[in-house]
Amino acid sequence: MSQTNNETTPALDRILRRFRAVLGLFILCLILSGITAFPLQRELGAVVTARGIDRVSAADANSSFDHWILTVRDGLRDSYARHPWLAYGTDWLAFAHIVIAIFFIGPFIDPVRNVWVLKAGLIACVLVVPLALICGAIRQIPFGWRLIDCSFGVFGAIPLYYCLRLTRTLDNRQG
């Protein structure tokens, strides 16, 4: 029996290390995506400047991407100048990303016991797609941008699904 445990332990350790590397990257990406929601106006200004279109109006943009970026920049400028409290909504969005990331610490520590967090995360990733497509249309977000938003759900689901599969392997080998 002890020989089986010695053979199994390194294999379980490798699986657990792989699990933690993937889930750790997922947690880091959630935190970073949250942090980027705090300085929206400043970030957008940097993108506009980097593209060399800071003195261009949305109507004079050369591409649909530039038109959209300039439209959003102008909307944020106008909204924040007249109603600075609107930025508070994106502050809460940023905070929510960080809080969600905290929930994934449970599976990071004990994947089998906290598998429900991975499942809930997968469900959330799936729900990103209809939310982006439906609410994006209602809010007049360009279709291409809605597809980019959908990709966050798709790309988020990939590491979570992989971690879920590794958790099943850990559970089967431990049990």
C-alpha cells in the first residue's frame, strides 16, 4: 500500500501544481482586468494618443475602430465632466472583479472541496455571451466590440474547464 502512495503522490503533486499554475493565472487576469476598470478615461486617452488621433473628432476618424474609440472618449469626457459620479459604476465593476478573484482562492487551496466555485465560474463565463450580445445591442455597442466582450467569457471558460478536469482527476486519484 505504501508503494502505491509513493507512486501516486508525485503524480498528484504534478497535477496540483498544474492546476494551481492555471488557476493562479486566471485569478491574476481577473484582478488585472478589474484594476483596468478604475482609470477608464485616462486609459482611453492613452490609447487615443498612442494611435495619434487625439486631435481627431469621431466624425473624421479613418476607421470604424478609431470612430468607436473617439466616440467612447468623448462620451466619457462629457459624462465625467457633468456627472463624475457615473465613474463610480466602473469602480464597482473593478471591485467586483477583485472580489470574484478572491473566491477562486478556495479552489486554489483545496480544488476538490471547492469544485463548486469552478462550476459557478464556468456558468458565469457562459452567461457573458448572451449578456454581451443582448445588452450590447440595447446599449448600441458595435457588434465587433460585443464579440470581443464575448471572448472574455470564452477565454475565461478554457482555463476553468481545464481546472475542472484536473479536479476530477485529483478527486478520482485521492478517493
